Amino acid sequence: MQNTFSKHSRSFLRIADFETEVLNSLLDRAFYWKNQPRPHETPARGKVLGMLFEKPSTRTRISFEAAMYQLGGNVSFMAGRDLQIGRGEPLKDTARVLSRYIDCLAVRTYGQSVVEELAAWADIPVINALSDLYHPCQILSDIMTVMEHKGRDVKELTIAWVGDGNNMANSWIELAVRMGFRLQLACPSGYEPDSKVMGWALGQLKGSRIVITHDPMEAVKGADVINTDVWASMGQEAEAEKRKTLFAPYQINERLLSNAASNAIVLHCLPAHREEEITEEVLEGPRSVVWEQAENKMHVHKAILEWAMGI
């Protein structure tokens, strides 16, 4: 399925752009690469990945770089403030110029419109490495981690999202449509997921396997997977103190976990603010799989790069 915003047929902008079969094939390749920890294959030899990041990053940046290097390619990292777009050069000009230098572009930015405009003008595939609206690469890493612990068929699972209805929540909603699992989200009033994303999902589902509530205990009831993120994302620092008070009942702690399935696992895309959205006890406890989740980003990124560049 080709994204309507993308000039190139293999851009990766949001989960909803892809049929389930394509997503599963990407996950198949991610599992393949994970089982080849030091592969001799170098399909990206001679290729260059450009990384245009307007937001700070640890895991996304390093996992993309490591993925490209292990595939045999090279990386050119570009901070937005260091480019001419920081001085007003149009995105469409940047996209057309970069298309003549590199083979693929990963973008980490604020507005989804930035990713979409770059993709609309670039002759190379553009990968959404995070926007305020979506985080599609992370979601594939997350579901890969779930599959490792719960099996490849996720249709019978109940996955809970607790906290802010942010880009992660939006991408979980789109993935629930494509993968068929039950998704239960608990967000404070006024902090629910994007209404257009939810409207699209309900139109696709024609059912009630995606539920939004304001009660975290209800959201995690019987859940096989519990997932959260920071309460104030990058760009929301001014709201951090207000959010701490408002989101306090949404903390992932042992009391909340007691309402989930006895073998439930806990995800967090990191960085984690211990004793805010998740307690130290849970993050470092036996149900936490966050470190495998972080590792899986690199394997998923290999699969996405391989697919995007057609190598």
C-alpha cells in the first residue's frame, strides 16, 4: 500500500499505510536479523542513510546507525539546526537535494507534516523515526517484543496503554487495527489519542476491540501486555509539573499490575522517569521486558531499511 503523502513507493510514515501481510514480513526479517547477531551479509554496501533529527535521541539514533552499519552501509547524521532548513530553506528543496546524495532518509521531528512534505518531494524513501503524531518504527519493535514472549499470533491478546494519548498511543491504535488484538487505553480526560486516528480506527474495525477509558485499573484488567511512556514528551516540558499531578493515578506500579493477567509483561519505550509513569520496582522487576524492547529497535530498523531501499 503506497502512502498518499509519499512520492516514493517505499516510504514508511505510519502503520496504517501497510497491510498486515507487509507488517508481518517486516517482523519476519527483524527476527531473522536478530538471529544473525554478526551477519556476514552486507546488502547495504555502498548505500548511505541520511538521518535528519530535530529532536534529541539515544535509542532511535544509535539503533538506526548500528542497523545501517551492520547492513554494510554508511550514515550521515544531520541535526536540523545545522542545516539550511534552520534558516528557512523550504523542505521541498532540502528533499530534492538530499535525494541526489543519499539512498534513504530517516526523519525525527515534531510535526507529521514535516515528514509528509519531505516524503512528497523526495525521490528516495523517507522513514518516520518519530513525529508528534506517530512513532511507527517503535511500535513494530514493541510488537516484536510482545511476540517473543506471547507468540506470533497476537489476535487473542489484550494490550493495555496507560498514560498520555500521544504518538505511541496513536500508533498502537493503528497497529491494533492491522494485527487484530484488543487494545484498552486509559488516558486522563483531555489527553486522549488523536480523534482523527481514533475515528479512522473505528471506521476500519466496525467493532469495539479498541476501548478508551479514564480508569487505568479498568484498562489493565486481564491485560497480557501493559505499556506506558513519559507523561510529558519532548516539546511539552512547560506542562511537566501540571502533568505530574494529573497523571499520578496512571503510574504503572505493583497495585496496577495486580489487576492484569498474572503473566503480563510491561513495556516502556524509554527514557523512563522512575517513580513517575513507572516505579523502579516494576521497571527493574521480572515482568519488565524494556531492555529487549530497546534492543529490538535495531533489528526492526534493519528490516525497514532493507525493505525501503529494496536491498
